[in-house]
Amino acid sequence: MKIINAQEFKEIINENVIVSFSTNWCGPCLMLAPTLESITEVPVYKVDADAEAELCLEYKIRTVPTIISFKEGKEYKRNTGNQPKNKILELLD
């Protein structure tokens, strides 16, 4: 899973992707990482919420992890917390 910055974020959301907003110190974020890495249906990216605070404000990220699916440059669905793979894949439906 590639860690992206705000500039890269603006470029990748034009595809169908999943983006996880998380931190390195968050327990649920660390537990979620292997699940996100197992997803092969669409590209999955990580945004470091500490490093990209302005992006978090723009997307109203109030808790980590927050997982958002994007389609054609727009937020499609979101979920928060450590989720099983099937719940994350529901963000694509």
C-alpha cells in the first residue's frame, strides 16, 4: 500500500480507489493495514493524517482510520474504524 501526499491524492482520486486516512501511532490503523494490503480489487492508498492535516480538514476526517472510496474524482462512500475486508469492499458497491 503506497503512502501518498496531498498532491498525489489529488491525482489518484480520479480513478476508482480506496484511501485510508491513518497514523503510525493508531492501534486500529495498524491492525487494519494487513486487511487493506490484501485488497486487490482496486488500488489502495494511505494518507498520513498527521502529515496531511489540511487534507484531513478538507475531507472532514475526525477519526482514524477513516476509509474512503473515490469514483471519478468524488467521494463515493466512507467508513471509520478497523473493518473486515468484506465491509471495506462494500465501499465499492
